[in-house]
Amino acid sequence: MYRLIACDIDETLYEAGKIAPENIAAIDAFIKQGGRFVLATGRPGFTLEPMLRQLHLWQNPDEYLLVNNGALILSCADLHCVKKSAMSFDLARELFAFGQQFSVCIQVFSEDTLYIYRINDDEKMRLEYFEATHYQEIESFDALAGVEIIKMMYQNNDMDYLYEIEKQMPKEWKDALSLSYSSNRYMELNDRSIDKGKALAQLAELLHIAREDIIAIGDNANDASMIAYAGLGVCVANGQEAVKQVADHITKKDALHGAVAEVIWEFALPAKKEVQLVCCETNAQIKALAKLADGIWHEYFVALLSADQIDYMVDRFQSETALHKAIKQEAYQYWIAYLGKEAIGYLGVCPKADTLFLSKLYLKKAYRGKGYANMMLKQAEQAAKKYDLPSITLTCNKYNTHSLDVYRHKGFVICDAVVSDIGNGYVMDDYILTKSLKK
């Protein structure tokens, strides 16, 4: 069950001067169910009170904000700063001087003030449109003496022009910066230790929320890090193509028409759908299982194993012949998980002397992160109780960090490691994890 949603504002939640009413209703429903809704934005916190009131987040001590691309984590109760990551003042001075060479509006953010050098009419209109009128025009960097700088931006409506500026930056600056783009008009500059993904990880640790229990929703390059970090990363339909490549899911709706509500109702508050687990016993069922396994393995393991190794392992362990032998001769039990008429995943276990070996638990990509794995794990626990076994044991690839995190969250602990020669020059380099079922 998802416990936290981190959501970008501009072109994700907020578009054409408004938040879609269905977004507000869905956010209210999510919070009433105990969820946390976190605005994760490049905007400064001191501009957000009207929006927080509209979303019923203002003065809520249980809600937080990630602002200035995560440089500040603020409490919604009073905009109190929970965590701050400032830029080097010397680097900020160099970036300011560098920006003066180009046709850009330079914006400098402290915790409570926006300073603007060379503001243009278009940017002034945009700030008024967003009710971000709390800014101070400056004529030189000297006006910033003693200011703790959180973030800087170069603004120009020509993105190609901004990309060219980036190309001219010294390499040592790029190494010291977290550089991203937003709203088709800004180059955003933070300290290298900061981006929305890192800030979301820090907040998750503070709130003791596991990564797989988080949804992140965004549209632009400065959202990519949190979309990649979250258990479910979502790009709205109007998002950039590069961000869609990082996302696990792309909405059908765009920001203007309730994309955030679509995500909440589909993933965070879905109508309860029970998975039916069908035990594989007949030849026809085993054939269907082999076909399902082949598809899932070639989808799931591409980031961990070579195509040749996947082919080899499927043929040796998950082919129709291999599964038939495991079920009929080796005491393995397999179930196919059906949602309606669609096979969405499968589970395989085998009783050992003192533990139940959880051999397989896989879902198609479209059905991960929706609670179905929990239902399948409960089936494995029931099987262990049937055989009067005190624990469940499994193996997991050492480099499959996401699955390792999920299993830890479900109560499994790493107890050993093993490298198994599976033939044909291949090995399985795994951790062994176990979960006690004793109360």
C-alpha cells in the first residue's frame, strides 16, 4: 500500500492557472486514508501558502514540502525548515558572473527571499501570474553579501539557448552542481548533493517510509530523479519524452485534466481487486505457466542478466519440461495469479526440511506495486503453515537492489550469500534471505 505521494507542481498538478478539482478531491481522499501528500517543487516555499490552503495542507503538522528542488524540506505546519542544503557562496558568485555574459534573467533564492537580476517583462508577468510577487530586484552580486544561497536559475524562453550555455560551463562547475531544466524556460542550479530524488529519500528516512511505498509524479527533467527513486515513478501525459523513459507509468490524462487524480485512484486508492491463485497441476496449466514465465523473465531480468543467460535459465528452470519435472517429481507447487481472466504473475514454493523455499514470485510490470505481491506472499505463508515449517527462505540476485529492499520491508533478512554454478559458464550470485513465521 502506498503511504506517500511526492508530486511536482507546475505542469503536473497545476496547469493553466488552476488545480483540477478532481485532483483536490483525490488528494483529500488519500490523506483521509492515512497517506501523506508531499509537494516536490522547484518553487520556493514562501510562495506556496495559497496553494497549501487550497489543498488543505496548510498548518498540517503531518505534511511536508520539498522546495527549491529539494534544497529545503519544510513542514506544512509553519514552513519550518526540517533540512537545508545551501550552495557554496563562492560558486554562486562565479555562476552569477558567468550568467551576466548571457541574455538571461538570473534568479537567486535564499530560504525566504527571491533575488532577481535583470528581470524581463515576460518573467515579471509569469511571477505575477503565479502570485510569486515576494521578490527583490538587485543590480549586482554585491547585494547578496551575507545571504545563504539555496538555489540559482538562469531564465530564457529559448531552451536551445540555455543548452548552449550549459555547454560553455567549466567541467568543474558541472561536477559541483545538480543541473536540471524546468517549465521550458529555466536552467536550475543546485548544490550537487541536492535533487528531488535525494530529498525524497531523506524525507522517507525521516518518516520511516520504505521506498516501495512511495509514488512520485512529475513531468520535467528536474523530476526525473524522484521518479527514478520512487517505488512507482509516474510521468504525466504532457511530460517530456526523456522523463517518460525513466517512469514506470505514464498517465492517460494530462496535468490540465486531472492526471494526479488518475494516479491516486488507480494506484493509491484503487477499488479492491482480489487476485485468484490457481494451482498448476494439469499439462495445460503447466504449459500456460511456462509461457507466462518466459515473458516475465525476458521483461524483468534485462537490467541484470545478458539475453543469452536469460534464455539459458528460462530453458533450464522455467521451460515446460523443467516445470513439469519440478511439479511432478520434486514437490514444487506453482500457482498462476489471475486478475479476472488475465494471468498477471506466478508463485512457486517447495517444502524443505526446516523451511519453505520461495522459489519464484513474479508479476508482469504493469501489475507491480499494487499490492498483488502481498497477496501472493500470504499464499506462501499459508503453504509454510500447512507443512508446519517455521520460516520462508528465498534467494535474490545481489544486484537486484529494489527487490532486496522490498523483501526487507516484508520482514526478510539476509542470512547468507551463495554463488551457484548453473552450467554453460553462468553463475547465480545471490543473497539468501529468510523470514521467521514464529510469533
